[in-house]
Amino acid sequence: MHDLISTTALGGTEPQINTFPHVTITENDGVALASVAARMGHEKACHAALKKLLGAVPGPGRAQLHDPEAGFWMGPDQWMIGAPKASHELLADTLKDLLGDAASVTEQSGAWVCFDITGPAMPEMCERLCGVPIRQMQSGDAQRTVIHQLGCFVIRREADDHIRVFGPRASAATLHHALITAAKSVA
Amino acid sequence: MIIEHPLLGPRDSAEFTYMGDARLIDRPDASSETAARDFYEYGYLRENPAGWHDELWFHEAGDRSWLVVTRNTLTHEISKVEMARDVARSRGRSK
């Protein structure tokens, strides 16, 4: 019998937390992800199922912050759905059962690393990292952008000083390095 | 140069990658008798207009959508931006 220990995207057994005077970077290891792409001709059925699940279907540049499942828009008829990993580890399977032939669902938990950036210096830090208009963004705005040459999603969460960044998991350490560098420069 | 993305609003052209003449949407019919000639022209021959030009732009640093941008190559003025998938579907490329 194998005795395996799961590790976070940064390779630790516990998520890494980096605290600076005005900003905190927290590796978030607790998010399960799956992408949903409506199949051609089944867009209405897919929308209806997502609306039932999330309360509303996020449009371009928006996220639906909702518990336990949340989602954000990735492209026309494409969304990323997230939920707590502890309770929804098989999120992709659950969504496939729910959506059937209306959509193609792909497991994404192993593809992304998630960082929460919080604190009063979050906007300054975000401005050093990427081109999203962070000071104009409202709670629930979600943008795909480039951080340190990596395609990332930036989501403005409920709290005014909180963004969530999803980046490629295989480059987690590189993205983390970029976040640390930016945090130091605003500290 | 600013590209007015149909879904996301005005975006800096630095977020996009130029992917060539929008005629690339019109892939020739491989079963046509003139397929060899058609694909030669499709692969290699391009107009090089001094003026209005339909172009494919890929939103690489954004939502990864493909756009058809009508741009004046003399002035960089942009008169129209459409989602490439809408253009392709309107030309019957939806199968």
C-alpha cells in the first residue's frame, strides 16, 4: 500500500504564507477547479444549468462569487468553476453529471496555482504585476492578463483589499517569486 | 494603438498578437479540382494593401479570443472589430 503525502503547488506540506508590512501573499491550496465549455447548439441548456448552480451566469470579465460553487467567465460560452477542495475534490465529475451533453468539462485543479493577495498595498502591488485596471475593478470582476510572462486570472474578491490570482501550476514558484518581488517593492 | 474588443472594451494592442490576413478564415475546399492551386494561394499569397485591411488578432495576453480587426494600414485607424468565430460562422464555417 502506498503511503503518499500530498504537496501544495509550491511543494510544501502546508500552504506558504508570506507577510509584508502592508500586504500578505497566501498560497491557497483549497480550491478545486473545472472548466466548462458549452457545446454548440446546447448553449441555452448549459446556461440554465450554470444559473441553477451558481445563481447567475457570469458574463464577460465577471465572476460569480457564490458558495460552495463559484465561477468566472473565461471566453464566449466558457467558464471556470471553483469550489472548496475538501468537499468538492471530484468537481469535474459532478459538473459532467450535471451538464451532460450540454457542455464539455475538464478537470483543472492540477493545472492552476492559487494565491490570495490581501492588504492595503494590494492595488499598488497589482499595478506592478499586470495591466488590469485594479482601482476601477469592482467586487466580482475577473480579468485574464499576463503576470511575469505567465497567463493568469486576477479576480477582485468581496473585500476591497483582496485579489485572487490563478496562474499556471507548473510555474507556481516563478509566479510566487514575481509576487514576492512586487510585494517587497511596495513594502 | 487601442483595439476595441467586442466583449471586453478598449484594450492596448500590446495585449494582442497579429495573426495575419483575415482571409485565412476561408480555407479552400480540399476536394475541389483546383485544390492544389487554391492551397498554394491560401498558404503563400497575400494582398499588401495601403489602406483598409481585414486582419486576425489573437488576444494572447487577455481572454485568448480571436478577432477580425478592420485596420487602415496607412493611419492605424480601426473601423470595425468582430469576434472571429462570429465572422467564420456567418460564412458557414460552423461545422
